[in-house]
Amino acid sequence: AQTDAIQQTYTAWSQIIANWANSVPERILIENLSINSSNHTFTINGKAATRENLLQMQIKLKNLDFIENVNIPLSQLTEKININFSISAIYK
């Protein structure tokens, strides 16, 4: 019974992180990735060289099959260069 419970909550993180890493565009520096498996959310903190780079990342994340929602605070999208960002997302 305990083994079944563990298997039901198991997530193949290595594949998820590999797919996520491939979605990070050039000129984006990731400083932190926090995953909350209890509510299926993660937060990415980092720095984008330009707003276009940050928007590229948002689009690439939204296009991943295991992502349901991507949120970037509007205040970060009004910056033009050297943007400290915090992206939150929900994964399936």
C-alpha cells in the first residue's frame, strides 16, 4: 500500500527539467528554480537581457505539454533591458 502511494505521486523530474532547460532562450540567466510538488507549481527566478528574451521564454514555456499556466508580473514586462524576473507556472 505504501509503495502504491509512492508510485502514484512519483514524478519523472529528470525529463521535466530537461524539457524545461531546452526552453530557456539565449540571454536568459536562471538563478533559481523552486518546485512545489504539493500544488504542482514552480517558480523560476533569473535575469533576462531584454524584454524580447523574457517574452520568448514565456512562449516557449507555454508551448511545453506539461505546463498549464505561465505567469510573469506585468511590472517585469514593462522593463526593457536587464530584467530581474520571477516566472510562476503550474505543471500537470
